[in-house]
Amino acid sequence: MNAWSQTTLDHRTVLVTGAAGYIGSHTVTELLRQGCRVVALDNYCNSSPEVYRRIEGLAGTTFAHVEADVRDGAALEKVLSNHDIDACIHFAALKSVSDSIIHPLRYLDNNVRGLLVLLRVLQRYHVHRFVFSSSATVYGDPVRVPVAESAVLNATSVYGATKLMGEDILRRLAAAPAELEETWRVAALRYFNPVGAHPSGQIGEEPLGIPNNLMPYVMQVAAGLRPKLSIFGGDYPTPDGTCVRDYIHIQDLVEGHLAALKHLLDGGASLTVNLGTGRGTSVRQLVETFVQVNGVTVPYEFAARRPGDVAQYFADPSRARELLGWQARHDLADMCRDAWRWQCSQPQNHA
Ligand code: NAD
Ligand code: UD1
């Protein structure tokens, strides 16, 4: 948590777009728990409003939620005119790297036009505190690890490009001369690999169809929903030949958002920070830890490398620590344990 900020979220009102999704649902839960009022907005293209009932149960309070698309300016106007919003956390986006290559216009329209429409309406209602979901994918194939924010930016997919464009739009906005004291203050948060679930096991990641990402796939194999995991590549130049990533517990990621939000509400300057643990974990290490802490079996085989995969990257998280007083607290065992608790708590998540 932000050790330096005295700001509390009590009685603040935050607009959260993409609130029903994986990261949004966990963030809304914590915002409510800290006394914040939340206005949740989602078009449910990759989620369901069902999750709101569970969030309300966990937080012990209700909140406003609206079904709307962030590209629908009129719907946003209605939300902003009905609520006195202090800040916005913008999660709503499409996020599949492979899909973005097949449907570039769909991604550009949703993620870039969506951002622009949202910003214009926020500007009209004098809401200038903005937290943006960026991604470590903006670094492409980094020259060295750990990756600092000053590293060369080079998004290789359309999805990655939409995050870079988003960051660029926001940087220019924040640099514009202040009009009537209305300077934009923006926190661009570059997530590494968020995994795990709320420790209650009541909310978690709900991928539709065959999971693309490692942890959801491992969970489904352990649950007997899929016969085995394919490890994409065993001959990378890494200690055990499998790719290395920086997995970060969803609850730590959420804390990073709250620290950034408090920083902005405190009058802090715009910033761009990595949200990662600083530790690299290989695919095999993740699978072995999952098996060990949960007492399950996860059969796997080695398969061809997945096109576009980078051998290794993990964060240099020191800037977030310096500017926000934030650092990740959970280890890989916590991530595996909480992910599995979530998987086990859902009847449909088992064979
Ligand atoms: P998610 O798909 O679970 O959540 C995104 C939510 O946004 C969904 O509920 C979806 O219905 C909604 N949405 C999408 N387009 C919308 C639109 N036009 N209008 C309204 N709602 C819309 O994804 P997530 O994992 O929670 O990701 C949240 C954000 O974090 C995204 O911006 C994503 O790009 C970014 N991010 C995620 C990861 C990750 O590994 N999960 C990593 C880096 C960055
Ligand atoms: C991917 C996205 C990234 C996004 C992130 C969300 C790509 C190229 N990048 O990152 O933009 O922000 O998801 O967390 O898609 N793996 C297997 N078998 C599987 C699935 C994955 O071996 O069935 C391996 C992958 O090859 C990779 C590692 O596991 O080495 C992690 O994969 P994944 O969870 O998809 O994350 P990233 O590829 O790092």
C-alpha cells in the first residue's frame, strides 16, 4: 500500500470501466472495502454482471453499475451527469494478442477510440484523474532484464500498439498547459503477468473458451477439464529452457492501483510505472509450484514454440516503490494456492 499517501478513499467516487472483468472485479471489491463509492461500467463483451453480486457479498455493500460501451458518448454523459466522479480507472479493453492480429480494426476501435471518447466526456465533466491499464507488452522483446520503464518501447502486436497509443495520448494530455487548474494527472500502469484470485475463492479469472494464458490452462488441466498442458518451447536460452515471466498476484496488482489512485487524488504528478514483482519464473517452475502447493497432478508435454513469445522478461519494480511506496507482497505459492481455491469453488470449473 502507498506508505506515503495520507489520502483515504472514503467518500470518493470512482468510475471503473471494465469493472466486471478479471482485474476490474478485484479492484472494485477493494475500493468498496476501503469506503470508496464505485460506479461500475461494462458492456459485458468478456464478462457477466453476475460477478457484481459476489463483489457486493465480499465487500458488504452495494454499488452503482451501468451496462454501457465506452465508445458510447451519450451513455457516458448520462453516467457523468448522474454521479459526482472524482477519478476514473480505465480497464475496459480487448486483450487477446492473437485476436488483435486477426482483427486489428476491432482492437483499434475498441481500445483507442474507446479511450478517446471516454477522455472527452471526462474532460467535459472536469474529471482529470485517470488510471490507465497498460501492459508489459509495450516493451516487446526487451534487450535486458529486469525491464525498467526507460527501456525501448516496441509493441509487436496490434494489442500492444493500442496500449502504446493509449499511453502516448495520455502523455500528451498530461503535458498540455493547465486551463483553469484542470491539469490531467495520469497513472499508466504496466502490468506484467497478473494471476491468482481473491483469497476468498469467490471471484477470479473466467476465460471464455480455451484459455490462451498459462495459469488458467494449468488450472483447467489440474481440474480434469483438459488432458494435458502443452509447454510452448523447451529450448529457450533460459535456465530450464522454458520461458520466464514475472507473475504477479492479482491482489498485489489491485493494491498498485489503489496506491496510484491515492497518489493522483493527493495531487501527485503523472507517472508511468511497472507493476511486477521483479522475480522471473519459468513455465516449469510455475507448473511445479502449482503441483506442489495444491497436491494435484498437471500432466504436460513439450510443444513447438508459440509464435511471438519472448524468451524472458521480468520487471524492475523500483520506480513504483519509489513513487508510490508500493511493492508486491505475495509469492508464487500464494498465486497458485489462490488460483486453485477459485477453480475449486466453481462447480462448472471441474470435470
Ligand atoms: P477482462 O477482459 O477480464 O476485462 C475487461 C473488461 O472490459 C471486460 O469485462 C469487458 O467486458 C470490458 N470491455 C471491453 N471492451 C469494452 C467496451 N468497449 N466498453 C465497455 N466495456 C468493455 O480483462 P482484464 O484481464 O481484467 O484486463 C483489464 C485491463 O488490463 C485491460 O485493459 C487489459 O488490456 C489490461 N491488461 C491485462 C493483463 C492481463 O494479463 N489480464 C495484462 C496487461 C494489461
Ligand atoms: C500474454 C500476452 C501479453 C498479455 C499477457 C497477459 C502474448 C504474446 N502476450 O503474455 O500481451 O499481457 O498474456 O497475462 O500472448 N504457455 C505455455 N502453454 C500454454 C500457455 C502459455 O507453455 O498453454 C507459456 C507461454 O509460451 C509463455 C508463458 O507460458 O512462455 C506465459 O504465457 P501467457 O500466460 O500467455 O503470458 P504471456 O505470453 O507472457
